[in-house]
Amino acid sequence: MIFIDVDEKYGDLLSPDLLQEAARTTLQQEGLQGLPSLSIKITGEGEIQRLNAAYRGKDQATDVLSFEADYFDPDLETRYLGDVVISYPTAAEQARDQGHAIEAELQLLVVHGLLHLLGYDHHSPQQEESMWKIQNQVLARLGLESLVEDEE
């Protein structure tokens, strides 16, 4: 199950279905169809800055944070991966800067955050290459080829 929590301030500005589609496609790409659960929260800069300061020691807003849980939830009878938290204002600014729709940016951030929950990272060139490859594959499956980053 994919839980979507959108701050009421942004509720009319996005379609939760697009977020679900991005998460489902990522899970399918990784061979995890229908199995794990996760939460996606869309919030503002203030909340994401507080979370970033509390959990990463960085007192600044960011676009996406991932909080890995990875446990079996007996109530849902499934593996719970964790939470992906996205700053709507930061995503909107990045979309404007990159010249694409906010919906595309939100889907990109869902994919990116979920890959972190699945254990991918980009601290080294090898990790980044692996994560970007999968991220690009998912974006292509979502019809977001314009967001695919060059693999060098």
C-alpha cells in the first residue's frame, strides 16, 4: 500500500495518482510489485527544513528526504519500506529552473526518494552510476524521457 499525505496547502496543486504511479513503477522496476508499503508526504519548506536539521544535521530546506524503516508491518501484512518527504515549493522551483512541469519533478523526486529507501545511494561514482541508471529506467517507463540524466 502506498500512503499519500499532502499538506492541505498543496492539495489542489497535484494529483496523488501521479505520485502513486511513480512509486508503483519504481517498485515494479525493482521486481517488488504489490509487496511493500511506503508513505509519501508532500509538505512545505519549513517542515522539510526541520526534518533535515533534526535527522541530517543540515539546517536548510531540501527537495526530498527518505526515512528508511524496512520492517514487517503485521497490520498491513507487508514489508514497510519507510517514508519519502518532498518539499512542494522546492520541487516547484526546480521544475521552473529546469523548464518542465511540477508534476514531472514530483514524480522524479518520488522515484529518487524511493530508490534511497531501497538501499541505493550516490555517495561514490559507482553508487551514483547504479542509482542513476535505475532512476533513468523508471523515468523512461513513466514517459519522462526529458528528465533522464546523461550517463557518462
